[in-house]
Amino acid sequence: MYTSYNSLGKNADEADADQIIDMAIKASFDDQQKQVQENIHNQIKRFCTAMDEILININEPQESQSKATPSRSGLSLAVGKNSPTINHPVIAERLKDSIGYTLDVKPSQIPHSEAGQGLFLNGEANVGAVIAIYPGVIYSPAYYRYIPG
């Protein structure tokens, strides 16, 4: 349903919502699963393309400077580079301009001494948007008993 909603855009009305619900009821599980997988794949592909363009544009001036300097070798190569590091706020701002949002890690707003850090959305994301990818382990129900803790 999110995939259909996103294809209609923010201007969808109640009749469109009814049409989406009817489509979801009639679609088989396999068809729904395929649509969701395609939607997620396309979103991640758009994110990666945006990041690629951002990082290439940021690194281009550094590459032209590095061509002017002689090539390094030996200890100077292992010790460090002479080019400035990339400013991460610049990357975040360009990403927000490109996809509409970024994520910020800030102190949690939960009033507890052990609350720690929280992950906050900076900007506006569409309904059904992939917000973050968290690397981890997925357990199928047959292996729930092996989950630590």
C-alpha cells in the first residue's frame, strides 16, 4: 500500500486510498512482497546514487590538487595524507538537499539518567521511506531460542 501511495504522491484523496486498499486486497502475498522489495531496492539505489554524486563532487577538487603534487611513497604514504578531511556536516546538508532528510544522533529526549543517545530525523521523509539501515542479525522463528539474553 505504501508503494501505491508513494506513486500517487501527497495529493492522493480518499478515492485514491480506497483504490489502493482494493488493490492490496486483490494482490497475492507474492505480488505484494515483490512490490515492497522493488520499492525498498529503488529507495536504496536512489540513496546510493545521491551519496555517490555528493562524494564525487566533494572529492573532485582534491583529486585535481593531488595531481599537481608529486606522488608519495613509503613512510609518507603510511603516516597520512596532505589533503584536508571531508567535512561531514557538508555531506549531511547536501544529502538533505538531495533526498529531503538526514539523521542526527543527539542526546535522548527521554527523561531518564540512562537514556543515552537518540536517532532523530532532520527534514521530511515520505510515507514508507527507508530511513536507516541497521546492520544486524536476523533470527527466523525456529532460532529464537538462540537469541542472546
